Amino acid sequence: MVEKVIATPMALVLIGLLKAKHGELLFHQSGGCCDNSAPNCYLPTDLCIGPGDVLLGRIGGVPFYISASQYEYWKHTQLIIDVIDAQGGGTFSLEGPEGKAFITRSRLFSRGELKELGIEAPVPGSQVCAANVKRG
């Protein structure tokens, strides 16, 4: 089975540490703004998941969500959650005080994987900007 989101071994270790420290967790892929486009780890009571969010899967037993609008851009890719050393704070995510930061890497799904997931492969050059279309 093709997974839409996976985690590196180092990310899984950090998830285990955070689960031991905080209990139940959830991830949400930030869409930008203050936290850039980063995977954020929260307590379930710290973020409301609603109908505008898509459950991509689980990493380390923790549910991983992304907004439906952002998923439309990323649905052709597998998200790979990794971890790096980080200093300072500046994050809403629970790993910040540990001196770490989750980051998202990605890879394009193969045509076979897209087929298995029931996702149409993108057609190169198929997106047309409405501003570039001449109106008669």
C-alpha cells in the first residue's frame, strides 16, 4: 500500500519522545505564513481539525493532517517528515523546546503509485492561467 506521508527514523524517535512527554498528539502541515510550510506537532486540544482538513495517514501512530486546499497542490507527492537541529523557538510545534524542528521533504509519486491511490497523473502544461487567456 502506498503511503501519502511517512517519517524518517530520526523523526520517529522524536515523535516517540514527544508522545512519552505529552501523550496523544497530532500533526498538521502548515500552509505557510508564520511557520513557513512546516509540519507542526500539537496536542489534540490545541488545534481544531474540521471538514477542511484531510487525513493523509499516520506517522509513529500519530494522525497527520493537511488542509484540503493545500492537499490539492501536494496530492501527487509523498510527504517525508524529517527532523533537523534547530535553535531558538519561533515555532508553534511541540518539538521546539527540544532543540529540534520537523521538516517536510517530498517526492513525486510514480504513475503506478498514483494509479494505486486513485489519483490522476498531472498532464504537463495542462494548467492555464486565466489571466493569460485572451477573451474575444
